[in-house]
Amino acid sequence: MKTKILFALLFAGLGTYAQNPTDGYFNLTRAGFKEKNAYETTAFVEKYFRVPGNTGFNASIHYVENILKKAGFVLQQQNEKEAPLTYRIEKRPMKNNTWEPVDANIDIVGEKQPLISYKTNRNMIPINCGSTPAGGVTAAVVFIEKANPAEVEKMDLKGKIVFSETHPSRLLQAATKAGAIGVLGYSMPKYTQPEIHQTSIQFGSMKANSEVWTLLLSYAAKEKLKATCLKGETRLKVNIETKIYPSEELTIVANVKGSVNADERFVFSAHVQEPGANDNASGVGTLAEMARLTAELYQAKKINPKRSLTFLWGDEIVSTRRYITEDTTRAKGIMWGMSLDMVGEDTKKTGGSFLIEKMPDPSAIWTRGTDKHTEWGAGDVAEKDLFPHYFNDFIFDICKAQGKFANWTVNYNPFEGGSDHTPFLQNKIPGLLMWHFTDVFYHTDNDRIDKVSPTEMKNVGISGLTAAYTLISADENTASATVSQVKTDALARLKTEFDLSKKAIAAGKAVADEKHIIEVWSKWYIAALATINKMPVKPETTRIGSAIKFATNEIEKQTKVYLEELK
């Protein structure tokens, strides 16, 4: 009985979904997105170690500005509604000085080749590290095998360099009290496979204005220095040059004004800071090309957005949160948010997969079957934190359509947090993350332009823009198709969860607990369907409400069948 009901409903949903209103936008974005542009922007941005306010961060902002100007965006004078295409650069004084690396070397005294150099490992200098005296310093190094800060603090390390196999910031305070002049350390997670990629260093930071400098080592450099120290007394010459200076923080915001409900909007966000190519020069480059193409299509009158579309580049989470919270009137009109973070990966080189990180749904609580968290790790999600909305399935289905068209692998992961989608969710705005993981070069100085795929950026850009164009001009036909799509996805998910629960009960799990999982999924999707009511720019009839009611009834019927079957 249950199988017949399920397939009947699936085919009923597919009939409406065939009239997909996104097809026309796909044609425009597939033809217009120039991956060469996205790649060139990424290549420019990745040259710099980017910290808010520093040379590289600001150069990246102005590079994007030039793209926007050439595309037809005009500098906003008073407000973003004064022209169809506007941009502005927001400038804010920084409480703390900005920082940028210039050069560094570690030499083992008596050896010709440097132990490690900034030229090959720019992440060796932690953010906020100061400079050594001009010409560097030479001192004995003390290898501490078991780095206990309390014991290090009691040691006589005056004028010496501390070396341990832990992150140097962990010993900084203790080493300072013990009289050390510097700390060398090592810290690489297993998923970066440091024994294979032996030159990688993940970027880190240290306490600002410290009297003692710290440096990070790669696996290869750590092993060599360790072996040398175990042979006998070792002296190092260390030279560090950095810049620390007052600056201002820049955020660039571009807007395409909606022709009907200009106060309602879709917001794309890509953060500029961090030193990598994929993280997140690829997000900056992809979003810049998305903005350029949008201006081109708008000026050619090939799109006529009914709601506004916003593109934002700035400091991760900080700029997005500020955009949402500093203007409560504007915040009320933000209907969707999308973070582009690490979107350009050449997956054959990085080992990662393109992922859509979903808003909190029950898979973030009961992660089973094909659902799995990344090495980033699960967030602390409870039933009260669930965020039912059609946005999850809407975006995933658009990406799957592009995946089928372009032979592009599309996956998803349960909510984890940690990027620019988080501020949207924290402010009750639907927000998703487009990204890649697991990446063996994540946050390392081997995250360079050779690991970036122009094709991957194109697929992401096409999917993101097609989704945004569809939503900002959605009518009742769009909403109707989405009701059918979400209903189909809901029935498929319930079937999956039913099968998993049957196996779980057979393995000894409590029937009541398994029924509860089915019930929560059913409620989540029913609540998600209800949100489609707000999708049309101008609701003209009651047919969307009727379609939602019909779909809800079908989900409730199928849920009842499954619950009765679970014994």
C-alpha cells in the first residue's frame, strides 16, 4: 500500500515540475558566465595575504570595484535606490591595527639551505606577529618534547628559542615568562594529510603586541629541526619582517534595484580575508563575475528583477552580520542569503566535493544513511533550532539540474555553521552555504591558484544566479512548481527515513524513537511548504495556498502510513 501511494505522488509532483520556470534563466547564465573572468579575479586576489585593512584586502576590494564600474554599476551618492545599478564602499575605522607579512626565514646555523622560508610558506608567520630586529636574531633552540605550559614557565629560557610539536600560541605566555625570545611550533589536522603534503602550513594567529614572536613549521621543517635538535645543540638564525599599522575596514556592496518590491532582496556574500586561493579568493572571483553578468543581462533587458539583488564582499561573518543588523528596516526585506566560500576547487587535486550546507533540518540531529557531516564537524542543533523552509530543496534541486547538464557532482551536508550563512540564520533569514570540503589544502599555504577550477566556479555561479533570478521575480507559477518540488522531495525523504527506521528497529532501537524521527521530518517539510506562500512577488489568487494544503495532506497521509508500518 505504502509503495503505491509513494510512487503515485512522486509522478504527480513531476508533472508540474516539468514546467520548470528556471529553464529560461539557466539559458542566460550558462551562455553568459565567463569563467575566465572569475579565474582572473581569483588569481589577482590570491596573490595577497588578506587581513581586513591591509594592502591585499583593500586591493581586492578595489579590484572588484573596477569590475563593477566597467559593468555599469554607478557609485551610490545618497541611497541605493537612486539608480538601477549602484555600488558603495563602506569605510569604518578599525579598533586595532591591521597586519601584513613581508618576509621571513629560519636558517639552521651551519647549513646552506634555509629550514623554511616565507617565499615558499607564507603561512609560517602567524597573524599579528611582529618583526625581529633588522638583520634577524641568532639564538639556541630548546626542543620541548612534552609541551606543558606550567613547566615551561619555570624553565630558564632567557635569550633562547622554544620549539615544540604544538601550536606556538599555546606556549607563548609561558615562554615569555621564562625569558624566551621566540616560539616555533607545529599544528596540522589529520585531514590535511601532513605526512603526504609535507610543505603545508595552516595559517594561524597570535596575541597582538607580544614581545615574543612565534612562527609555524611545516611537517617537513618540523621533522628536520627535531632530528637536528636530538643530535645536539642547535642554533637558529631567524629573520621576520611584518607591517603593523592603523587602517580602515572596507566592505563593498553592489545592488540591482527591484522594479516592484525593491525593499525585498536576495543577498550574496563572499568574504575577502584569508590568504588562500580557494578560501576565499574563489568566492570573491565567482561573485564578481556573477555581478558583472547580472549588470549585462539587466542592461540588455534580458532580466527584469522584481525584487532587489545584493552582492557583498567583506570580512567573513562580520560584514554580513553588520549588513543584516545595522539597518533594521533593510533587514526586514532580506528574504534569502547565500554564502560563497571555497567554491572554486579542482576536486581532483583537493579531494573535496562541492557541497550545499543546508539550513538546520532533522539531518543535523539524526545524521544517518547517506547524510554525513564533514571534517569541519557537527553543530549543536536541537529540535528547537530547526529552520523549516523551501530554500534547502529549492537550491539543491537547481544545483542538481546544473549537475546533470554539466556532469558536475553536487552533494550536501547537514548544517554545521562557520561561514557567512550563519548571520542570516541567526537573524531568522533563510541562509545557505555553497562550499567544498574535505580539502587537504584547507587553510594551508598550498591553497594556491593551481588548485582552482574555472569550470567549478562557472557551475557555482550559474546555479547561484539562476536560483536568485528565479526567486527575486517569482510568480505564482514559480511557487506552484516549488510546491510540487518540495512535496516530491518530502515524500522521497520520508521513504528514506522510513527504511532507515525499519532497519534501526530490527537492530534493537526503540520504536517510539524511530517514529519520532519520522514525525519531525514530516512536520519540518509541512512547515517548509507553508513558507512558499511568500514566494510570489505579487500573489494574485489563492491557488498557492490551495496547492500547499493539498501537498500537506498528501504528506500527512504518507506519514500516517509509515508510522503504522513501524512496529
